[in-house]
Amino acid sequence: MEVILKDDVKGLGFKNDIVTVKPGYGRNYLIPQGMAVIADKSNKKVVAENIRQAAHKAEKIKTEAQAIADKIGDMTLEIPARVGETGKIFGAVTTLQISEALKNKGIDVDRKKISFDSEVKTAGEYTASIVLHKEVKHQVKFNVVAE
């Protein structure tokens, strides 16, 4: 079943993308939640027109996202955490902490755009992925240190 996404759906696609999903997932989740519409002829025309009109705005958003990525650059963040004697963290480092550390450096990134490859549960150096735009992805390094 082909659907047109109305919003960015993590792991599936971005707004206005036409994606193929299983019929149950499309009918029972995406469409009722307002995240997608069925990709029929008329909806495809509407989306094509919307994309054409939004091309200028999208270029501006992409350049802003690239500017943020350039500003982050090779920055390494320090994330303080309570650490036990074995180096294990009490709890875990979250995307909110990465977002706050970036905000302290003057860079505003939504926590929902940040993800980790694996859970951060010990002190050490890690890498987080930031999806600023569908064409602009950036990696930021961070060290988890004892507070």
C-alpha cells in the first residue's frame, strides 16, 4: 500500500514522501493518526504542487540546517553524570542531556532529532547522530564524565 506522509515519521520517511507500507500499518495506524494519506492520483498531484511551491522554503531550511551542522563541527561535549566505582552511570545519558549541552554552547537542536547507536550507560566517549534535515545529518562526539 502506498501512502503519502503528512509528517516526518522516524524510521519510515519524511513529510511528503511516498512510501510503501503494509496495508494494516497504513490503514490502522498512519492514516487514523493523521500521519499519512492514501497515495491516489489526486493526492499525488496535490503533493507535487505543494513540493513545487515549498522548494524555495526547503532550500532556506536546508541552508539553516547546514549552518547548524557547520557550527557544531567537530565539537566534543562534556556530559556530567553520577558514576559508580566501576564506571557505570546511575541511569543513562538521554537525548535531552545532549540537547541541553548543545543549548549551553548556543546551538538549539530539538531532542527528537538526536539519536544514539547504543544506550549510554558507562563513562567514556560516544557519538550521537543528529538529523537536522533529510539531507543534512551530523555526528557529534560527547564524553560522559563523573560529576
